[in-house]
Amino acid sequence: MKSREKSSQKVLVGLDLLTSEYQNKVKDARVGLLYNQASVDKGLCSARDVISSVFPGQLKVLFGPQHGRGGEDQDNMVETSHEIDPELQIPVFSLYSETREPTDQMLEQIDILIIDLQDVGARVYTFASTMLNCLRAVSKQGKKVMILDRPNPLGGEVVEGNLLENELFSFVGPWRLPMRHGLTMAEMALLFKDVFKLDCDLEIVPMKGWRRDMLWPDTGLRWIMPSPNMPFFDTAMVYPGQVIWEGTNLSEGRGTCRPFEVFGAPFLNPKEIKTSLSPSYLEGCILQEFRFRPTFHKWIGALCKGFHIHVLAPKLYKPYRTSLALLQQ
């Protein structure tokens, strides 16, 4: 009975609360919005549409993260151009372009920067870096920033992996977070403000109904892919471990319909690997031998032999531990 109550729990995200309980915080302000296709309310309405409707005439600038505000740009290093929103006739600035940080000229058009992005719970994901860059920029300008919080899809109780060493900080790892960090975007914003000593007016619009023991399916929210290679919750579940294949000569499944869940290479011997791997590393999941042919990225067009990870018990499965064990075979 207890588990049934958990599964029926409904979560309201920060965007829902902004328009119901925090409207006075934005009254009469010129607003900028950093968002993408996963920034939706309980009715799956885009943050852009919600804010432009509830605060008519106040939305002055839009910002998009890596992959574009619609998630339209596929690969890792593909930058997105600036544009004009055809309906609102306001500028749309890409923060994955010649600049990764909003410039003074971009910010001078607004009083408040609202950030509404869905993280996936892993250090190697650039939205946290984009948020940090925004916090730095508004600190210099004396502007206000408002974070609309969203659930960590992997929950907030389990943390996995090493802490990133200082000399390895980059756009895909801006601070000493573990690989599976257990934080929401708002929690990371508060952390970054503290550790980087940022003098910014930061306000959090929290969620309602979220608990740290919740995985995404427990929230009652629809999964909207936050980036092109994050199509399902299962993708996010394996990602903190499976992302390590990006630094190897194995395909991490890009160019397939199940990125990160499938992985392999033409030279791999799946039977040998599976035989040598201790079952203790496969808690909560099953490794299915799998053949695939990537349509782009590593090993494009080549027949790859490897595995499809099926996560059967997400709360038992430890993605980082499992993928490291596979890497060592």
C-alpha cells in the first residue's frame, strides 16, 4: 500500500508555482528566460508560452542551452545560432555559440533572468555549467536570477562516483561534483553561489510534492527529452555510468534509438565479457547481448557487437559501478 501511494504522488515543478504563487516576484520586471523543450508546466505548455501569457509584454529575451531551445541540434560540439522569435519578435540568444555566457549587451535588456532547465542527475551534462555561467554574468551586472526547480530524475538520496579533480574542471564538469550527484538544479545553483562566492540576487521557486526518494516515474511527470540523446528515463538512469564510453573507442549508442542503453564495437566479444563479469556488478539490471549499426558518430555504418542494459530495479541498480566494472573487462 505504501509503494502505491508513492507511485501516485504528483509533483508540481517550479514553473507551476511561478504562475500560481510567485507572480508578484516578477511583476513589472523585464524578463529573460533560459529554457528548452523540456521546460514545461503540468499541462505540457512551454515555459516560453506560459510566461509570455501570464506576464504579457514582460518577456524581452530568450536564451537557449546546448542543443538549442528546441533540442534541435544533435551532436556534442554543434553550436546553435542566435535568432529572432518569429511570434514574439524578441531575440533568442544561444548560450552554446561563440559565447557560453550571456554578455552585458544581452543582459542589459532584462531585470530578471529566469532559468528553467531539466537536469538528468549526472555531472557530465552541460546545463549546470550554463546555469553557473549565467550566475556569474548576473553577478557582474547586479541583476536578479530566478531558478524554477525540477526533480532530479535519479532521486536525491543516492550519490555515486569520484569527485572531479580541480585541474579537470571544464564545461562538462564545472566543479567537484560526483558523477551521480543527487542534486536538483536549484540545489546546484545554491551550491555554486556559495563555493564560487557569487554576489547575485538568487531566488528559488521550489517544487511541491517532490521527495528525495523519488525517481522520475514516482513523480507523475511526463518525460520530455531534455537533449537529443536522452529520449527516455531509462537513458538517464544508465547515463552516469554509460557516459564514460564517450572517452573510449566503443560506441556509446549514439546513432541508435537507444543511446547509452546500448554500447559496443566491431571488435568486442560480448560472451567473453559477460562470462568474466561478476554478477554482483549487475544488481538491478540485465545485460542482453546486442548487435547494432550506428547511423552516425563512432563506428558509423559498422556492425557493432555489445550489450543492451535493461534496468529492472532502478533503486538497486548502480550505473556508475556497473559501467566501471564493464570498462575493466
